Amino acid sequence: MAYDASNLPDVSGLTVGVVGGTGDQGRGLAYRFARAGHTVLIGSRAAERAARSAEEIAGLPGVAAGASVSGAGNDEVARRSDVVIIAVPWDGHAATVASLAEALAGKIVVDCVNPLGFDRQGPYALPVEEGSAVQQAAALLPDSRVCAAFNHVSAPLLADPEIDRIELDVLICTEDRELVDIVGALAARIPGMRGIYAGRLRNAHQVEALTANLIAINKRYKAHAGIRVTDL
Amino acid sequence: MAYDASNLPDVSGLTVGVVGGTGDQGRGLAYRFARAGHTVLIGSRAAERAARSAEEIAGLPGVAAGASVSGAGNDEVARRSDVVIIAVPWDGHAATVASLAEALAGKIVVDCVNPLGFDRQGPYALPVEEGSAVQQAAALLPDSRVCAAFNHVSAPLLADPEIDRIELDVLICTEDRELVDIVGALAARIPGMRGIYAGRLRNAHQVEALTANLIAINKRYKAHAGIRVTDL
């Protein structure tokens, strides 16, 4: 069927946790979900740092006065959230995800990590033994519901309080078709975004790696590029 | 600098050849460049087949009565064209490109081939020893100017005479920055399209592979999906 935002489930009651929520991407997504009215939990290895980050986000324009944004250690965040976004640096991805396997059992896990290397010529895709970051997460989290999403969302756009709409599509890769609706509905909580099913996990590598191309585009055109899928 | 179509060079006088011009993608691109008023040469291993295909294209709606669309063997097409689009099946890519190395010396070569496999679960990206189809072409064509482009353009949209505009961006990967303007200008000859620099050849794999995701999107949403880069 065609993409139809009016068919999406109501996800407004879901608690969104962000593991690695003090990094640029994690903070930006946490801010947007706080703006959308979700209960948001910022996770970090250091609970105090997460708490400070949560306090900052709660004070940003567009976040309601009584909004529930708090910080905690990654493990606690994983346990207390319905949906957990993994937004850690690729370096620590496997170790962090593995350490949270028990806390993430039964949870929806959204991996937005892009395995990229950087040298003088700019960014490039790193090979991943499991195929992609999200496949690595899926292998380490057999009891979670795992997808890739939010890989291409520009952190500076997310963080800019003056930007109300972020016009792009969130490509969702997963084996779990029902997840597409839930994560697609979450994406649609950020004005301008659509969540689009973009294939199975085995086709997630190129979605993650495409971030290197978006960085090249940003450099060339002085932009914060994203992807919109046409004809949908 | 920002993307600016008004800065593009005039490429209207370039002869466009299509190696593998009797396949769906090649035919579709040939049709669009013929509609745009280019001299178009359809290449095939069998010159008669190419000639038949050229005759058909010349008769399609939107192609001017006196348009120059003709067919020939791949080698002759390569020699007589300014810009040569490689649109052969991945299976025959290396052999075909290698056989044309001399004919393509000094030419602009645009590779739009996507190395994909298909099984019961649909399409998936094939590993390529050189990294990507276009890197394979670049390795085989040391005397040509090589880029990847037009990887994501839907053949059914290209072929549909009732469609005037095809709203999508053509991602151009190359080491040759000047090529971006020329191939970008060619893309812009097809109404609705922009040609966007999307990184070096080493980042072409994921652009080619993303076609597997677009096929998944097409299946799920009954669409002919393409990519538009946002914030440009």
C-alpha cells in the first residue's frame, strides 16, 4: 500500500530512551522527542553527565515546562524505556550493546549508528563483520526487536531550536514488519519526517554507509543534507 | 557553494551513447536524452538489435521528428559518442567494459550499473572486488573520465511517454570534479532531475547498493521510488 501517515499507530505514550544520549546525534533526537511530548530518558555511561544533558534539553525552546526529560545510566535507561535508540560512537557499539542485552530484552531497539572511518579524503564506510551496525546489534540482542533508523538525520538540524520542521525521510531496515509502523510513527512525531520501510537488515549496510555520501554533499554544497524518497 | 542549476555548462551539443542501450535502463535513458534533443547512439552487442531499438525510440512521443537516434555495435557507439553511459547487466560488466577500453579512451563514461543479487527474500548488494561497479570500470578504463550516476532512476518512469518530469536527484560519484558539472548538466536535461556530487568513487558502493532498498520500497509501497537530497 501507499505511504499513509493517517494509518500510523498512536505512539505518543511511549517512553523513548537514548543510549549515548549525550553525543550530538543522541542529544538531538532526545530534544526532538521531548519537543514532541514524549517522556525521554537520556542514557550515558556516567549518570551525572546524562542528568546534566537532560536538564539542558528540558530547558530548550519548544520543550513544555512540565516535560519529563531525565538522565540515568545506560542500563537503567534501557530498562525504563519502551523504545531505545542506540546512538553511541561506532567504536564502542559492540561493547555497549552487548552489555545491555538483558536490559533491552523485549524492547524496541532503534540503531542509528553509522560505521564510518575518516581520513584526509573524508569519510568512508567501514566494513562490519556482521554486515552493518544494526546487524551487529541484532546478533547481540536476540530477545529485542531491532531496526535501523534515523541514520541520516543531521545533528545540527536536530539541535537547532529555531528549526521546527526537518524535511526528510527516515529509512527503516528491519525483519520485523510491525516495527515499521511503530518506528515510522515515531519518526512522524518530528514535523517534516516520514518513516519509510527500506528493506531487510541485510540491506542496512548501504543505508548506514550512505551517511559518508551525505557528509560529502554537505561539504560540497554547504548543506545539512538528508534523503527524501520520491514517488511516495 | 549551493546547488545552482543556472551555473551548469551547456551540454546540449554532446552526443550521448548508451552501451547496453537495448536493456530497460539503457533504453529509458536513451529515450529521455533523445527527448531532450541530444544526438543519441544506442549500443548493443548486436548492431541490428540496436538499430531496431533506436528506431522505436525515435518514434516515441516527445522525440522530435528530425531527431538523431541511431543504433550500432557497442564499440562504434563508444567511439562516436562524447558521453557513454554503461547500462549493461552486472554479469557482463567487466568483460564489456574491458573490451571497450580503447574505444572509450578520452571519453566521459557514466556507469549506472548496480551489482545486485536476487533470491527469495528479494534483492541484495553483491560484493565487488574493486569496491563497486564504477570502481571496476575506472580500473579497466585508465584513459577515460569515469563517474557513477543515474543508478537510482526507475526504468518504468523513464520509459513512460506520459511522464514529463521525473522528480529525483542523480547522485554523482567521481574523483573528477569537473565531470560533476558536465554530468550534472546532463541530468538536468531531464526535467525534474538534478545532478548532485555525492562523493568519491570509494563511496560509490553504497549508492549502487541502495538500489536494493529502493526495490524494497517499490514493493512495499507500490511506487517507483527515487532519491531527493534535502536542504539543497
